Amino acid sequence: MDRRKKYTRMVLKEALINQLKDKSISKITIKALCEEADINRSTFYAHFRDVYDLLDQIETEVMNDMEQTLIAYYHVNINEADEMVIKLLDYIVANQDICLTLLNEKVNAGFHDKIMSMADDFVVRGFLERNQTDGELAEYLSKYVISGSIRLIETWLKSNSIKSSAEMADIIMRISQNGLSSFKK
């Protein structure tokens, strides 16, 4: 893809993310996106079918990036899950604006489901299998850990906390592995 096409796609993505902060996807028009991105409608249609297609492509890009991050660390040494979580949190922080917008269930609950599924495949299932937890209990534990971790990450990002990715990974891993009792004084 040449530079002009990359630039056009980037400004349209930024315009959509910016408008999703104030409006639902159903209220965003192509005209408004084009005005904000300073491009014409025909240029928009050369890249995307509609605003939903643009949102889907943003989600796909973020999911692919996250998956590549997980793959890079998952196969190195699964026993070093902390490092994998740190790298994933680093990615989320570097893309905070997009990630927070996409995680907002008012924007699109489908992205939340995609994150849940990916986390289940990479992180939780492996842990549960290594600890010989299976069946219905594994499903409950998986949903509990992933949902809690997503909410924890959202809270961390929204609060502008000074905690590093490593500190947050430690909190997530401690809760995931030992529950709240790992924080007793």
C-alpha cells in the first residue's frame, strides 16, 4: 500500500475513533468522517463500504496486533506468562485511545467478545489445562478471570494510573493464580 493510501486510512480511523467517544456508531455519518479527516466521500468509498466496515477493519487490525504479541511470547516459554501479559499491556498502553474506545461496550460489544475469546485461547485455557482443570469449571473460571482482567485494564487506563505495565501484569497474574488472598498483609 502506498503512502497516500496509508495516510487516508489512518486519518479515517482516527476520525472514527474520535467520533465514537461522543456518538454511537449508528449516529456517525460518512459525511462527518470525511469532513473531520479532510477527504472526499469518493476517497472514503475507495477504502471502505461504510462506517461499520471501517470499524470492523480497526477491530481486525487491533486483534491481529494483539494476537501477534501473544504468539510471539506464548511460544517462547509459556511458564513466563508474566512477560506475555506485560507485552500485551504495553501494546494496549501504546494504543490506549483506540483500545479504550473499542472496549466500550456501548461502541461495540462484539469487540469485547473477540477479546474474551482470544484471551481464553491464549492465556486462560493453557493455564487451566496445565493445572488439569477442565469442563464446566474451566469455562466459569476462564470467563471470570478474563472479564475481571479486562475491567481492571479499563480502570487502569481511565484512571491515568502511574502503575507500569509490569505492575499491572503482576496484579493480574496474582489475582488469576491465587485470587484475592494473594493480597493479604
